Amino acid sequence: MTCLRLILGDQLNARHAWLRERRDDVVYVLMEVRSETDYVRHHAQKVLGIFAAMRRFAEALVQAGHRVEYVRIGDPRNRHGFATNLPWLIGQFGATRLERMEADEWRVEQALTEAFAASGLPHAVVSAEHFLLERDEAAKRFATKVPRMEFFYRELRRRHAILLEADGEPRGGRWNFDVENRAKWPGDPPAPPWPWQKHDLRQLWDEITAAGVQTMGEPSAGAFGWPLSRREAKAWLADFVAHRLAQFGRFQDALSEHSSTLFHAGLSFALNTKMLHPREVIEAAVTAFERGEADLAATEGFVRQILGWREYVRGIYWARMPGYATLNTLDAGRTLPAWFWTADTRMACLRAAIGQSLQLGYAHHIERLMVTGNFALLAGCDPDEVDRWYLGIYVDAFEWVELPNTRGMSQFADGGIVGSKPYSGSAAYSHRQSDHCEGCHYRHTLRHGERACPFNSLYWHFHARHRGLLDRNPRLGMTYRNWDRMEPGERTATLAQAESYLARVDEL
Ligand code: FAD
Ligand code: DLZ
């Protein structure tokens, strides 16, 4: 009697109940497969990071006395799919039972459900024991009506007793300190460097390229930075709490030429591959607050991202898939500009956000939302293309979290399920939150003319062309009043400028 238990590349949870006992009748199976490297073009560091973390995880299982079968990308037996590898694995071990954890991605969940059924063997699916809300509960709760994130977040704060007074009310008398979290970063205090590792992954990179996997971005295989084990991930968490949490809230929405990481945590890769549990990340932040090492606004702001946004977007994903992946409320269809793959643009904010994404496989939230995402939204880019870009380029990108953030929050293609209005901004936003405009080729103060910042005319063009859908939105009343108050000649020149930029968008 042998049971095969599958562990996927984003299920590296060393504290899973499965692993508490060592069993001779269980073989843990991990596979490096082309179905996963090729469903979208990934950043080189994402493939390297996932494979290297999987290999370390498998080694740790072997050292703990578990039986493990690890299928490498170059293994001649490899049929390059979870489902296509199963028959020979079943044969090799004479398996009589199959088990797996719930997959986080709809596509993989469907494929594995079918493959397990087709095997004819008894099988079981267990929780990955990672999220704070089980998948089925999240999916059921959001099936008919999606609550606003704020109410969902308050409920989870209550349920998990996080940052509450003894009477169940929020610490500090407020649930949300967002208004205190919007400062521009003046360069002081200095942004502490992240605790990048220096892994030598050149041999693994050779295996990946020899197998023909196509990637984008810098591999940085000689000195690979992201954490690859639970021990390293915990060190990143400790480093964040000690050096950046206190300023996290204040500069959460800031953008800068001088720091691509600012006071952000850099924990999404470790969280999404499940090397870290969200509860321990939240507890580390709350403990720092209790010790007086971070104030309430910073701590609450950070907790809201993990307990609130992260669980919320997962609920939407599981409630609304597969239809969610095809929504296109604004009927957007433009091809993404070529410089999304090269960073070769004169717009300083986009050059910085895309450049660092190619270099690190990382950009922080406001760069994703208000720089690259904002441009794609205003220019009317095809949400399928936008999704593919985001799903590929970030080391933390897995569809359950990428899709609601991109198609929903950033592109408003879901018509307002994630956000009550489009996250759009003109150059005024960028100028208020960043230092990019100072050295930019374009002028943030101009709406039209040779050097007018494209975000200005595109902002008005976007609102004018979607007026039929958006002007009933109470949160956009002021925007449309400002547009209507503009001189007719100014409006015409602004729209003409936008048309001219859109006609040569690759040259911006
Ligand atoms: P911090 O800013 O330090 O935040 C701490 C943690 O909070 C993050 O590690 C993350 O786990 C969580 N978090 C923060 N915001 C969100 C959010 N909106 N949704 C879910 N979790 C959140 N996040 C991903 O993990 N994977 C993605 O593929 C992804 N794609 C995105 C695409 C777009 C268009 C946008 C606007 C956001 C996306 N996000 C995604 C959310 C967010 O940008 C990243 O989680 C964050 O930048 C990761 O960096 P960090 O760990 O330094 O985060
Ligand atoms: C993203 C990814 C990549 C690039 N490669 C693999 C792989 O070879 N083997 C594997 O088990 N997982 C990989 N992953 C992560 C999966 O795509 C992920 O498990 C699904 O997207 C489910 O969330």
C-alpha cells in the first residue's frame, strides 16, 4: 500500500499536518514541469526561485526521513505536466492511493481533479493550511454579493482577534488608519536595503535553459536574491519588522527614483509559496507594536494588506472563476506598448517601475497600480495582455492573487467588483507621491504640447470616452465637473493630444 502525495511549487508549507509524522507508505512527489513554466512567459527569477525553493524543500523532507520523488526539468522520464506524469509515477511506486492539497489556481485545480479521477485510485484533497479563511467559505461568501474590502477585513480582525481592545472594538478607536499612510518620501529616513541573499543558482539556470524554457528579465543566477527556504524567509520577516515596519504605513504609497523597495516587506514570494504563514507575519508585526517598536497606523496598515486585501482577492477569485478571467467591462483592446518588455520609454515613472520589474521581478503596490496599471488602464490596453504581463513578470505572481488585482483593481475590467471606481490618476498623482517628475522628459504641468506628460491627456481621454458608464459613479462626480468646467478649446486640445499619443504609443 503506497500513497503518492503531490506537493506543488507554491505549496512549500513545512508546517503542514502531513509532515508531522514520517510514514513509510507515503511518497511525496514534486515535479518541475513545462505546463507550469510555459502557461505564461515568466520572469527568469520566478522560475529559478520556485525550482530552487522546491529543491531545498524536497531535500529538507528527505533529511527529516520522508520518502520523496523529485522530478527535475531535465529528467528524461518527465512528461511535463502534473497529469501526464501521474501514470508513470503510479506505476513506479505501485501506488494504491493519491492525495494532494487544494491547488490555488483554478486551471491546476481542474487538471488535478480530472487526473485523480482518471487514475481510478482512491484519492483525497486536503487544505494547504495556509489562508486565514478556507477556500470554500471564501467562495461561498462572495458568490452572490462581494462586500467592500473594509467590511470583510473588520470581520476577519474580529474573528482572529487582531488589534482589538478587550471589548472587541479596534485598537485606537478606528479600524483604518489609511489617511495617515499617504506621504511622499523625501529621502529621509533612508530606506534600509532588503536582506538580499547571494545564492549561486548558475547550475540550475543552465538546466532550465537547456530544457528550452523561455523567460523574461534578469536571471541574476550568480547572486540570486530571493529567500529560498523557511529559515531565510523568517530572516526576511525579522528584518522587515526590525528595520522597515515602523515607516511602512507612512510611505506605503510613495514612489521614488532612489529606492525601488522603500519600506515594503518583500515577503510576497515567501508568503505565496507558503514558506511563511500569514498568521506568523501578522503576529510578528503586532508583537512589534505591543513592544512600542512600531505605531498603530503602520501596524494596522500592514495587517490590512495581509488579513484584508490578500484574503479578500482570493475570495473573489474562487467565487468568480472561471468567468472572472474573461471580464472586459471597458471593452479594452489595445496592444500593450513594446516598452513594457524593455523599459525603453521617456516617461521616468514607467521607466523606473518597468526597469526594476525586469531587474528584480518586483515592483511595489503603487508602482503596479498607479504607474504601469494606470497607464494600461488609461490607454485602454487589452486586459488579457495586461494579465499575462503581470502574471509573468513578478516573482510573487500566481493567478489567484494576480487576476483580481490586475483585471479587477487595476483595469476595472470587472466593472467594480474589487474597487468601487477605476484607480486612475493624472500626472498630478505621480507628482504628489513621487520624485520621478523632476528629471522626466515630460512636463507634469502640461496637458498638451510637445512635452506634455501623457498621463494628463490620457486621463481625460479615458474619462471622456467612458463617460456613459462612469459618470453615474458618485466617486467620479468631481472629476466630471472639472472636465465640464474646462474651456471647450482646452478639452479639444487635450483629447487631440491623447489621440496623438495613442497613435504612437510605442514611441513614448
Ligand atoms: P507590502 O507592500 O510590503 O505588503 C505586505 C504584504 O501584503 C504583501 O507581501 C502581500 O502578501 C500583501 N498584499 C499587499 N497588497 C495586496 C493586494 N492588493 N493583494 C494581495 N495581497 C496584498 N500581489 C501578489 O502577491 N501577487 C501578485 O501577482 C500581485 N499582482 C498585483 C498586480 C497589480 C496590478 C496590483 C495593483 C497589485 C498586485 N499585487 C500582487 C499586490 C501587491 O502589489 C503585492 O502583494 C506587493 O507589492 C508585494 O510586495 P511586498 O511583499 O513588498 O508587499
Ligand atoms: C509557477 C510555477 C512554475 C513556473 N513551475 C512550477 C513547476 O514546475 N512545478 C510546480 O509544481 N509548480 C510550478 N509553479 C507553480 C504552479 O504554477 C502553481 O502551483 C499553480 O499555479 C497553482 O497555484
